[in-house]
Amino acid sequence: MFPGATADRETADYVVVGAPLDVSTTFQPGTRFGPDRIRRFAGSFEDYDHRTDRHFSSLSVHDAGDIHAWNDAAEYVGYLAGTLGDVVDDGAVPLLLGGEHTVTVGGVRAVDPDLFVCLDAHLDLRTEFDGNPWSHACVTERALDTADHAVIVGARAGSEHEWERASAEDVTVVDPAAVRERGAAAVEAAAEAAVDDLAAATTYLSVDIDAADPGVAPGTGTMEPGGLSAREMRAVVRAVAPVADGADVVEVNDRDDGQAATLGGHLLRAFVFAHAAAEH
């Protein structure tokens, strides 16, 4: 159980679901361990958040456990979308723990957002990778099958085709330098430009842990130097959370001493604290 997620499913405002899919990671596999690892290392945190003057355990969070993964990613994502859709139908906010980034598409389908905001080192705008349209390298392109616009935060890697695709009207890239110079304001400006009314729009937030610099979170599959700091990622999550209708943390594996999992758990909690503070 995610620490502090003690609410009953029927009354919960937030529902954590683990999705340990690990079938298309191209360099260092291990995302199947991500959900449990995030839960484990979140156990070191204080229940109380001084910034919002709230206790996590009082914010009506339920942990529904993991949805056992199988090898057919498209089928699994469809099942995951149905499960998370039930959470949305019940008036709760889905919080997804990956697993490889492919699981994000399930969350996007459940929320059906106007805007997809993703912290990621990679553009993930391929239509397929090695003949597989359900590779983790295609996530943002798959998300845009549902969402109207994608804002990719922290991206610094992609194929030539992906960078060309990123120049289209339905994609905005906020690179690490922009976040470093302007902070979360750079992301807020991009999001507001992407939709007519951000407060009225439906938004989904995805956190691929490799958006962080590898020195901050080495426990991930495809590390890319030059990334965001933990503070920068937290600032972005806090800024987007009040307008978000669902969120995930993905691509954490077990190839470090817990740094990536600790950051992932911290960012999930930061989302809940910021979202709850905006709601009340």
C-alpha cells in the first residue's frame, strides 16, 4: 500500500493503481518493479506537509493495488483504461504508478483530456518503434489519439522525425533550459497557450522519471543527461496539479539505491497535496 493511502475505495477522492507493464523497455528493463518500489521508498516521508498544512493520510487516498500485466500491451492498456475509467466515473482522481510509459495511454483514455502534459526526457512521438506502435517510445503520439494537445516538458532527445513532428500545432516542447530559466511559469504559459481556457480544460499529467537528470534519478530505463532537477520537477507538478484530472509516475526501475523511486513517490504526493489544496 502507498503510505497514507488508507481511505476506502467507495469514499476516496484519489485512487492509486499500479501498472507493472515491462514489455517494450529498450535499454534497461525493470519497470515491473516500479509500483512496489515507489510505495516502499515513499515510506520514508512525513505524513504532514508544511506547505499546504495537510496530512497525506487525511486526503482520502486509496491504494487499489496492481493490475497484473501481460505481454499484449494494447490489450492491457485497454483493460487499464476501463479500470481507471471506473475511478473517474466515481468522481475520484486516478493516480497511476508504472510500469513502462506505455501504461500512460490507459490513464489518458480514462480521463479523455483536452491537454496532455508530460515530463519526459524523450519526445515519444514515434508512430512505431521496431515495428511496434505500442512501444514506450510512442506514448505521446498514442496520447494524441485522445488528447488535443501535448506539452512535453524537459525533452532533450528524439529522432529527426520526432523533432519534425514536434513542430506541429498540436505539440509544444518546453526544454530543460526554459524550465531552468523561468521555472514552472514556462510550463504554465505553454499550457495556457495550448487551450482556450486552462481552468475549464480537462488535463492529464504524466511524469516519466527520466525527465530528471540521471544524477538525480538513475533508476530508469533510458537515461539522458542534461535533465531537470528534483526541485524543478516538483515545481512543475505543483503548478499543473490544480488543473489536472489524473496523473501518473512511470519508468521507475530497480537499478539504483532508491533515488528514482523516492523522487517518484515525492512527486505523487506533491500532486495530491497541491490538487487537494486547490480543491478546498
